[in-house]
Amino acid sequence: MSKAQEISLPALYAADPERADALAWGRRGTLRGAALASMGAALGAAIPFAARMPQGLLPAALAQESAILRMDGKGPLLILGERPLVAETPETLLDEPITSAANHFIRNNGQIPPVAADPQAWRLVVDGEVNTPLNLAVGELARRFEVVTRQLQMECGGNGRSQFTPATRGNQWGNGAISNAEWTGVRLRDVLAAAGLKPSAVFTAHFGADPHLSGATDRAAINRGMPIAKAMDEDTLLCFRMNGQAIPHIHGAPLRLITPGWPGSLSQKWLNRIWLRDKPHDGAGMGGTSYRLPRTPIVPGAENNGAGFMDMASMPVRSILSSHAHGARIAAGTRALDLRGAAWAGDETVRAVHVSLDFGATWQEMAVAAPANRHAWQRWSGRVALPSDGYFEIWYRATDSQGRMQPHAAANWNPQGYGANAISRAAILVG
Ligand SMILES: Nc1nc2c(c(=O)[nH]1)N[C@H]1C(S)=C(S)[C@@H](COP(=O)(O)O)O[C@H]1N2
Ligand SMILES: [Mo]
């Protein structure tokens, strides 16, 4: 490890404002290069709450550039990677209480498998530590087990990764690797009960039909697993419908697991096998630094092989603002904003959402609706007053049912950048 030189944040702002802002606020959405140089001109507006701006804080950017996805059946998502295909949903497209298939983010680790000729005949094998291994067609699943429909949040373990400094490897997600679709399927626990779990069954392992990115046939794109207790949760579903329709191919048809509230990587797409194991699973995406967090904080940027880390389980509390885009321009003279968004907290619920327009000096509580069902996200809304025209930042922050708030900066840095859930800032220009 190199010996870092210590410098105060105000001193760094004076010397290298871009880096200082990245350190304080994360890299995404801040002004850069020429944009930074011409910030005053670009804003062209007074900052009414300037007196409350933390010393040295740079305004959040008013615009972002990203390649826009163009794909049949999909909305204008932001492309984060083409091979494998990964695309994020802008927060304003998450204004729908139930996430449409079009606006559902995409996260592939491998290639996209061929479309199944007969979806009803797609087979699922359940084997390993069970009394009666099963080999069931999708059509049989629906006939043999109770079919349930639930709104379930599904969030990538790396959501928010772009907030980490120093940057970590992996897709640089903003807040948009989240969805709250209505899923229909059967409970995994009912299927496991039919197979008969042996007392030795302590972990699952999930397999899908997608080839490894390299095309190698002896390697899995991803195959993760979870402790039995989460597999037995009544909301962990084997799904064959999304929002009342067949699941779109890109989202895992004909059969996918939905493991709400835990890293999205446990929601295996194109699911064809669940293997019950007598020890924690060790497949692709398990162990080391994969979907694992330090038990005690490590030095940001330090090399670490993940020994002693623990698997991510329930995702941390986070909120989105869906009524106003970061960078929105609003008519001169507007004196109030009706804000809306969503918030969620893994297996927990959200107790409160607060908004600040004056750089965190004061916070106003928003109304937070109850979830449609357990593991659904919660919508929030509220009106805030604007004292004048000018440049404002809407800071939004949720608190979970245990009283844990989104932190001011991404905490618990880890090599692959999981669990960053810092408060977000949306810049708006009035007038
Ligand atoms: N078979 C398979 N399942 C998978 C993946 C994958 O690459 N292959 N990606 C996982 C990850 S990391 C996430 S976040 C979610 C994303 O689901 P989506 O593409 O429907 O948004 O699927 C999970 N299930
Ligand atoms: Mo993910």
C-alpha cells in the first residue's frame, strides 16, 4: 500500500476541485472539465441557499451523457455495458408504482441464451440434499403448487456503486438498478417441501441457461446460492409471469427466481436447476470479494482478497426521486414542487423519507405510503416550497424501520463496490 498524503478537504477543493467533489460526493453527476470551468455561466443562476452550502461544495451537474438503449420492448434505459448487456433505469422512468417490463433495468453476466421453443415445457431440476429429486415442467409447477402474485423489489447488489471513491470495478450504477414489478409464480418453499429437504440441506445453488460470456461450456455465467432460511421466505418465488404477461426473454423467461430484498444476483434468470447443498455454495459469484462485504471497514482502495468478508444479505435502505430529473429546468416563478419517489430497505420497511433543499441544513418529512405487500417498495410524496428562482439541489434520504438512514457518503468501501446507499442529490434550475 502506498503511503497516502493527508490533505484537508477544503485545501483539496482549492487545489483540485473535481477530485475533492468526487471524494465528498462520488463521481457520478458532478461537473467535470470544461463544464466545471464554465460552471458559473452554465448555471446562470443565483444559488439561493448559498449561505448554507458546505464550504467547498460544488453544485451537482445539470446534465449527464449516456448511451441510450434501443431495444424492442424496452424503454430508453442508460447503457452501462454492451458485452454483457447492462442497462440502468433513469429515476424518472421509475415513476410508475409498478415497474413496467419496458423500464426494468437489465443486468446480464453472460450471453443471452436462445429463446425456449415451448415455455410450458421448460424444465426445472431440484436435486442434492432432498429426499425426492424433482424434474418439473413450468406447466406442472403452476398446476401442482399454489400460484401467488406479489409486488417485489429486486435490486442489484452493486446499485449505487458509482458513489464509491476510489472507484471500484463493475458497472457504475447510479440508483437505477432497482425494480418493483408484479411477479406471479409459486413459492420456492412449497417446491422444496415437495422435494423433502434433508436436515443436511443448508444452502441453495441456482443455475441458469445463459452461456458464460466467453462461450466456454464448462463455466457458468453466474450461479449463486442463499441460506435455506431465505429460500423458505414466503416471498421467494419461482416466477413465470411478470405484470400479468409472459416474462420478457431478457428478464429470464420462461422461469426465474425472485429473491426480493437481497442482491439481484440471487434472482436467477432462465432458471433450470436448484441444487440443495450441505454447505455454503461455492459457485460463480460466491466467495472472495463477490457479493461480500467487510465485517469491519477496510482502507478504501486497499487490496483485499475478501477473507473474513460476509455474504451480502438484506440490501440497505435507499430512495429515488422519480418526479424530477437531475438537471431539470423549471419555469421561472415556480414557488412549490410536488415531489414523488420510492424507497425500500431490503427485508425491512421504510419509516421515513426526508428532503432538503438547503444542502442538508433543514429537512422536511415526506409522506410515505405503506408497501403494497411485504417486499414491495414504498412510494413517497410531498410538496416543498421554493423561495425564489435559482439553482437548487433536492437531497433525498430514507430511514429504515430500524432507524438506519442513508449516509452522507458511501460507507464500508469494498473492492467490488457493493452496498453504496448515500443520500442522492438532484440539481434543478428554476427560471
Ligand atoms: N441466469 C442469470 N441470472 C441472473 C443474472 C445473469 O447474468 N444470469 N444476473 C443477475 C443479476 S446480477 C441481477 S442484478 C439480476 C438482474 O435481472 P434483470 O436483468 O431482469 O434486471 O438478475 C440476476 N440473475
Ligand atoms: Mo446484480
